[in-house]
Amino acid sequence: MIVRIAGEGQFRIDEACVDRLNELDAEAVTAVEKGEEEKFHEIFARMIEIVRSDGKPLGDDELTVSDVIIPPADTSLEEVRDDFTGEGLIPG
């Protein structure tokens, strides 16, 4: 799967990483639904860190469509309220 962190670049992640992101994504949806901003930011920061640490950055010369676009790390709960609903950002 190809994940883009807005403003940073694209990363290729494996299935194990997708599974971990799915778990955190579900927690983020719950935090957004409950209006728990601090908890959302903690979960969201962990999601981004997993992509950065476990993903393989795509080179600038690789033009690939992203399967998922994660908002920038400094995004607010209000800015992502529509993204973190239902199944969240990560498909599956």
C-alpha cells in the first residue's frame, strides 16, 4: 500500500503495518466521535510515526498514486472530523 503524509511524501507499507494502522485508525475515529482532542492527537501522532518508521520512502522520481493520504501532523481535530468517520482513513 502507498501512503502519503500530506506535505512530507509517500511511503510504501507492508500488510503488518496496514493492520497496525487500521487498529489505530479505529481508535482515532472513536476519539473524534467523542470529541477527545488530546487522545486523537496521541493516536494520530502514533499513526504518522508508524508510517515514517516502518514505511519505505518512495523516491522523488517514483510517480505512484497514493492509496491513502494522511493529513499533516499538525492538523486539528476539526480539520479531520470528516476524514475520521465510519471506517476512517485506512481501508480494510
